[in-house]
Amino acid sequence: FGDFEAVKDVSFEAREGAITAILGPSGSGKSTVLRMLAGLETPTSGRIWIAGRDLTDTSTQERRVGMVFQHYALFRHMTVAKNIAFGLSVRKVPKDAQEARVRELLGLVQLEPFAHRYPDQLSGGQRQRVALARALAPKPSVLLLDEPFGALDAKVRQDLRHWLHEIHRELGITSLLVTHDQEEALELAHQLVVMHEGKLEQVGDTNAIYNEPATPFVAGFVGAANVIQGLVISGRVQFGEQHLDGAGHIQEGAPAHAYVRPHDVTVSSVPINGSSSAATVERVNDLGWISKVRLVLADGQALTAEVPNERLDGVAAGGRVYVDLRNAKVFPPASGAVVPSDELAAL
Ligand code: ATP
């Protein structure tokens, strides 16, 4: 955009028939990528292929993409049926074929009784289902969804996620979903493209990214994580009296950050094993079947654990407990001085 680079060096392949989520914080460039795929923005350099064809220089109409935006963008003066038929009438599809396709889509999005209503006579969730039916009507080769549930409340979002998952299973259409909501991405997508400040952080299958984050940003953004600061001593992250394995790839004496998921923290009123750390319980928030336990480690660092209520075992605010941290992912901090080896020896 003029002098401003909104995205840079973004190359990835969205698998055919899968849902690929483009995930990142606000301003990371997700919508810009989607809009370039749709032909609504022109990349300064680089190419875009859809189903093996280079479509960089073709118009939006010729790309055969279906788009759904956060703000419904339905035509207010048209009924639900007319909205869904819009793309077909533009393409001069015969009337009876249009009607048959609209009936089919009304069934798919479960809105048959609403065919003759106008958009402002529908709930937000129903409007997004109409928007999806309208995008699907011309049988696009790719479906592009830009924060499609962003304006809806939590319960409706949850219902629509489930419903989109089902529709995708039925149609198998290659889909790209822009979202800043990591839970939505993890639940819906097969593949993730994680973006940060206009660049790619990591691309891969959802599980692989969750379990093997390639960068500290991904470790902290995709799924919740505690960040524990320490120094690398004998290939382990040392913090206070404790240490964590997994720092063999970082230089001795360098500072390190260990990322640990709240559900990978075991809390117990008795020592768990030789390496469990002492901590004080600051607060316990009961979320129904699970509790969030806020802890302070002996060296003053804060930590959150998620513990199923049946395993709380008397853990309560103010108590002394032991914690065992599993599956830590260790990264060097963005910048940090290495402690000289003579000082290291003194630690
Ligand atoms: P959000 O989740 O907030 O929608 P995003 O990840 O989709 O964010 P983009 O909308 O792609 O981010 O914006 C990326 C960057 O490009 C931002 O800094 C934004 O201000 C800038 N930007 C977007 N559109 C334009 C434009 N038309 N002109 C100039 N800058 C723009």
C-alpha cells in the first residue's frame, strides 16, 4: 500500500479439499492475503495459483472464488432466496436452474422456511448462513472466509463452527479461513498458516504446529502457554533451584524461555518426582469441570495450570504445592546476552 509493506515473502500452499486457517493477531496481514487471493488487491510482486492456474492477472469474476466477510454484506432489499441466487443471475444461469440451486442451498444451510424473508428479519447467525449459501451458489473452486463469525456472540460462533465443519465435510471445498481466534483455527482447520507483522511464522498441519511450534511467537499464540525464563546450564533451562530439559540446542549460558501449556502442568500436594518444583497457590478459578490454578514458583515467576477438578486433590489458594512441567518448548529470547562461562560456573 504505497510505501507500506503489509505483507512480505508470504508463500504457502493451501491443500486441496482442506480448510486452511490464516491465523495471526490484528494487523498481521491476514485479510490482505485473502483479498489478494480474491483479486481484490494486486500484489506488488509474486504470483497466485488456484488449482494449478496462474490467476495473478485475472479479474475477481474469472477466479471463481466465493467470499464471506465478517459483516454480512447481504443485499438488504433482496429476499434470502434472491440473495442466494445473485451470483447465478449475474452469470445468466437459466431461471429454473437458479431455483433448483437455491432450493438445494437453502436445504444445506437449513433455512428453507426463511426463503422469502429479508436480511433484517434474520438473526446474525442466520445472515451468515445466507452469506455462505450465496458464496457457494456458483460452485466456486475456492471458498474464502474472512472472520465469518467475528461479529457473533460466543454461543452462536460455537454453533456455526460446528455447522461449517459439517458443511465442509459434505462438500469438501478448498477453503481459506482468516481468523485471529486460535481456538477457532484449531477446531476448524486441517492446516494453519500463522502470520505475524506481515510475515509467515509457520505453515503446517494443525496438530504439528500446536505440538511443535517453530518460533516463540507460534508457541505463545497458538494455544495458551506459560513462559518461564531461565539460563541454559548443562543443556537444561535452570530457573531458581529448578530445571527443565530440552535446551540442548541453545548455547550454554544463554538466556532461554521455556513455553509450557497450562494443561502440561501437574499440581500435587506431595512431591511428584525428583524434579518437581515447589510453588505457592495464589488463586483457584473453578470453571466447572476444570480449574485454572495460578501459581508462583519459588523464584517468583508466575505460572498457570489447568487441572481437572477431580484431580485438584485439596489444592487451594495460599497452599504450598509441587508442580511438574511437561513438554516444555525452549527458545532463546529475541535478544539476550550470554553469561560468561566463569560466571556460569558460579551459578
Ligand atoms: P485484522 O485481524 O485486524 O483484520 P489483518 O491481519 O487482517 O488484521 P490486514 O487487514 O491485512 O491485517 O492489514 C495489514 C496491515 O496493512 C495493517 O497494518 C493495515 O493497517 C494495513 N492496510 C490494510 N489495508 C490497507 C490499505 N487499503 N491501505 C493502507 N494500509 C492498509
